[in-house]
Amino acid sequence: IVRCGVGFDNVDRVAARRRGIDVANVPDYGTEDVADTALGMALTLSRGIHLMNSRLRRSSGPWSYTQAAPVPRLRGRTFGIVGIGRIGTAAALRAKAFGMKVAFHDPYVPDGYEKALGVRRVESLAELLRDSHIVSAHCPLTPETHHLLNRDTIAQMPPGSILINTS
């Protein structure tokens, strides 16, 4: 069985192994595409692009920039990343290109990674959620990460912040 994606979360590996079936994945599948999508979603939501496009398609009167206000600029805002593997790293580089401050939480990444990437590491998910204007989740679905982002953790995010999940 070849999982055409990064994780194994949609394959019962135990059952496959019992039957002698090998399971593989494609660890670099979609890295650039998923990172592009995460930033595309951030732009669409934070800049009111979807709202204005939907309004235009419905012919809801004349266009005015005030209909999507407030539209905060991205430069200087914090893009928080949960899980900074291949996709999280690619998203971080894109967010930095937009002038955003990038922070991440990933307890499995060795110290020093943040220095090499030029981003800020935070020690807890709560700190990341509290300090980020946009949060993008890029961690695998495991028993440890299942429901990592839930009603209680989302409530820690600032009002008006954005949560992106590309999985």
C-alpha cells in the first residue's frame, strides 16, 4: 500500500502488517503545494479577498474597500506554525517573504533550528496561540496530536485571528 501523502493516518498499518502487506508513504509529496495553500488561505482570509470575490459574484452592489474593513496588513503580524517539518518550514519561508514574524511550536525539533531558519521558537502551544495572528497547523495526525486544536485551545487565540488547517 502506498499512501500518496506525507503521513500514514488513513492506513491501518497494523492490519496491513498482520497480512504481510508493506506500507509506504511519499514523505515529500505536496510540500510546496500545501505551503502555498496555507499562505493562500492566510492572504484570502486576512485581506478579505474571499469576502469581496463572493460579494462581486453575487452582484451585491458597487465595490468599496470599506466592505472588507478592517483589512490589517500582514507585515509585522505573527504567523504561528504548529509543527515545523518540511511543510511547516516551507510555510515559514513564505510567511517571512511577506514580512511576517514567524513563530513555531514543535517539541521534536532540535534546538538551533530556529536560528538556522530565522524564526522564533515558543515553548508551548498556549504561547504560540496567544501570540499569533495567523496559526497554521502542519503536524501529522497521531494519537498525541489528535484534537490538539480544539475548543479550549482555539479559545486561547486572540479575537480576529485565523486558524489554517490544510490537511
